[in-house]
Amino acid sequence: MTETVQTELPTDFDSFAREVRSLAQRRNAIVLAHNYQVPWIQDVADHVGDSLALSRIAAASEAETIVFCGVHFMAETAKILSPDKTVLIPDPNAGCSLADTITAEQVVAWKREHPQAIVVAYVNTSAAVKAEVDLCCTSSNAVEIVESLPEDAEILFLPDYFLGAHVARVTGRKISLWMGECHVHAGITPVALRARLEASPDSQLLVHPECGCTSAALYLVESGEIPAERAHVVSTGSMVDYAKGAGDSHVLVATETGIIHQLKAANPRATFEAVNPAAVCRYMKMITPEKLLSCLRETELTEKYEVTVDREIGSRALKAVEAMIAIGNSSKFGE
Ligand code: 13P
Ligand code: SF4
């Protein structure tokens, strides 16, 4: 029997949410959304979070199908962790400019120049890249991952230069960095940060470590221009935690602007202002409510939305991804 596929989008959130919930239940699916998704997607998802939290939820979920509202490498990471589950993404073209800055062949060539090195990859990489590295990390555990390595280890960090430089600064480790960047976060500049701080000098400051202004924010703290307790360089998930304790303050936010929806929900008394309101990731915004509904409704077109990872690549990438979801407490790599 052919199922009737509706194409129109309900005009109000409640009917959209009802339809998503009933379709997800029928397919035994869980809907995950990254903090940069559009508000309707965040509000309808079973879980909203940062890259690490969503990877952990995907790995632990008992649902048959994971619908990943985020970008492709995130859905691929869920598939690496759960190769026997169906992983769907509402738009398979939702890529990532940062993940595109390095290929598996480039990793292999870099390793050949540093045969003793331990290679740490940010989760924002393809499955093929993950298959060539020792460990993955996200912005919330990059420091702990590097601290778990032997003191004298030679470390290669890829692909994000700003995150890698931040980790090197915090850990004091000597790390060779790949020169990749995310076009959205690199566009949140020291000049933009200074201008916002001049306009609102008493603000709290939340900065994602991928940002072009990360070093400038830390310099302002070190030079005493911003008290240390008012500035935090953290993942989007930790931004939500800080927001909860921000009282009625004015908070400057340096990351993709989609996070502001979660921050306002976490603390309606505070005001949140983007350091760069143009910091919008066009890939994250490719996941629309219409596409989520089509992905759930079109049961006979699963392959159109399905994320696949070659079994051999997936099993080689798994050890690096498992290290990523395990470390965040106090485990030591290699012990
Ligand atoms: P989080 O680690 O905070 O999820 O940020 C990752 C990111 O920038 C998504 O692409
Ligand atoms: Fe990639 Fe940057 Fe978009 Fe995150 S915000 S998905 S790092 S392009």
C-alpha cells in the first residue's frame, strides 16, 4: 500500500509538534537537535544539546531510528556509534565548512611527517578522517582529552586552529595545529568583541573556543579588563549551564546565534546579545520544519535521508569516537 505523503507545513507550532511526535512514535524514532537549529526544531526535539551530549544520547538510545537535526558529520558520528540503527538527517546536504578543511589523505600525509605523534581530531570531521586519528574530542572535552595524553606526547590537533590554540594555551602542551577554521566562528572577531564590550562594559561574556575572538577574550581577562568570573570560553552546552546562573545580567554571546533560543529558555530574566548577529550557519539552517516532516513522513524514501558509513571506515573510526564519549571525567588515554 502506498502511503499518502502530505507536503504542507502546519501553520502553528502545536500541530507541527503533534505530527512530529506521532510520526516519530510510529517509526520508533528519537529526534535530536543541535543548539544551532531553528527554534521550532529545537522545541520539537526529544533532546537539544551540544555535540558531545548528542553523541552520548545517540549512543545510549534504544530507539530504532535516530533523526539527527544538525549537520552531516554529527549524524555520521551517531551512525559510527550505532551502526545497526537507522540514522536519518532531514537534509543530507547540510555540511560543515570546518569539516571540509581536511581530507583523510591529508591526515595520512601529516601523520607520515610525524610518525610518533598522537592525532586528536575535533568531532567536526568526516568519518574517513576519524578513521585515521587516535582520538576525537568536542569543544566541551578537548582540554580533558589532551590532558589525558602522556605529558611528553607529540600531539597533532585538527582541523580547527582556534580551538587547538585554546587547548594548547590551557594545557601548556606543545601541539601542532591544522590551519582549518569555521567561517561562522572565525567571523566573530576581536574588533566585534571590543565594540560590544565598549557598549556594554558590565556584561557577562560567553565565548565558543572556535571563535576568532577567543584569544582576545582571554587577553582581556588576563589584562584585568574583564573580571575572570564574568568571562567563560566554553561549548554551547556549558553556555546554557552558565546562563542558568546569570540572574538578570546582560550576556554577550560569541557563537552561532541559534544558541540564543536555548539561553533565553534557560534564563528568561537575563538579556542575551550576539557579539556578531550575522554569525548564522547556513548549513545548520538547512534543517527546516518542512524537511523534518518530509523525512518522517516519507517512509518509502528512507534512503533519501539515510546516513550511511562504510562498515570498515566506521569500525576504524569507532575507537576514536568511543574515546571522545568516554573522556570527560578523569580517564587516561592508553591506560
Ligand atoms: P558544540 O561542541 O558546542 O556543540 O559546538 C560545535 C559546533 O560548532 C557545531 O558545529
Ligand atoms: Fe560547521 Fe561552523 Fe556550521 Fe558548526 S557553525 S556546523 S563548525 S560551519
